[in-house]
Amino acid sequence: MAILMNLITNYFKNLTLIQVNQLTQLEDLYREWNQKINVISRKDIDKIYLNHILHSLSLAKVISFKDNTTLIDVGTGGGFPGIPLAILFPNCKFHLVDSINKKILVVNEVIKSLNLKNVITSSDRVEKLTGKYDFVISRAVTKMAPFKKLIKGKIKKDSFNDLPNGILYLKGGDLSEELKGIPNKQYNIQDFFKEDFFETKKIVYVKY
């Protein structure tokens, strides 16, 4: 709990008791499931609040999603950034997708344990899905150009958030070559969080 209080509530001061409780449960849930199905690297599990949860929540420093916003988390892995964001935005609707079935099994168990009512999952490739969403979120599944092809036709045209609908992508390092020719806006996460882990981490926003 001390780690959560120091890292999460330091940056997000208006959490409800329910949200604090849900976020507090995440470490034990992932430790338990990680022993059965490895969805987080062994070295990362001790830093889950920094490397995974706070990293996921950085998107909330760029945009505060309005109620009824629909989001699809592509290549969610163990449920990041989708699960922390679903806790933070309980009135938004999240669809967490990963082609690896055992990862979605863990995600489903975490969702059930937290009693999250605003999340659905699919064990499938995103290009096979037919839904449309306000935002596509993801953590460095692939380079942006092929990623844009994967999610083609998945973003709604009509926007009602402060940012127009599009992609919010968590990436790290020098992205100048990868994003050449792709109109985008980049946010340095270290502008929001002071920890060294975020020194080269960015949020890339691509408008649709």
C-alpha cells in the first residue's frame, strides 16, 4: 500500500476509496497469476506500480476521457494500459484485446476479482474485430505504420472529447525515424512523472 500511496496517489489525488482499493489489489493479483502464467517479467513484478500501472495512467495526464468514451486496448498483454485506465475511468467502456489466449485468461481473472463492469475482452487479432471506438490505446505493440494498418476502420469519426478521436500509443526512445511522414503529437511522460524510469518514455497521439 505504501508503494501505491507514494506513486499513484501522489499524482492522482482525487481517487475514490473504491479506486484506491482496486489499485491496491493489483500487485497481489498479478503476483498470484504470474506464478501460473507469466504475463509480467520477473524483474518487473516488483516494480509493477511504476513500470506498469503508473505508466498506463500517464495517458490520463494527456486526456481526461469523458463518460461513455469507448476505448480498445490492442495487444493488452496482462491488461496494460487498459485495466488501470478502466479503474480510473469507470464510466468509460474498455475492450481489451490480445491474440494470446493465456494472457486474456489472466486479464479476465483480474477483471473478475476487481469487479470491473466497464471492461470486455477478446482473445483475437484486432483486424478480425468489427467494432468502432473513440480511441485506440496500446503499449508499443509494433511500429506505428503497421499498427495504423492493423486498426484501420476501428476509430469512430465523430469526437466529443477534448482531443479528437485517434491513437494514444505508449512508446520509448527516439521515434523520429519511425514516425517520419506520420502527423503526430508527442508528450514526454517525464513532464508528468519525475521518476527516472520515464526519462525516455513518450505518449504518441495520432489524430484520426
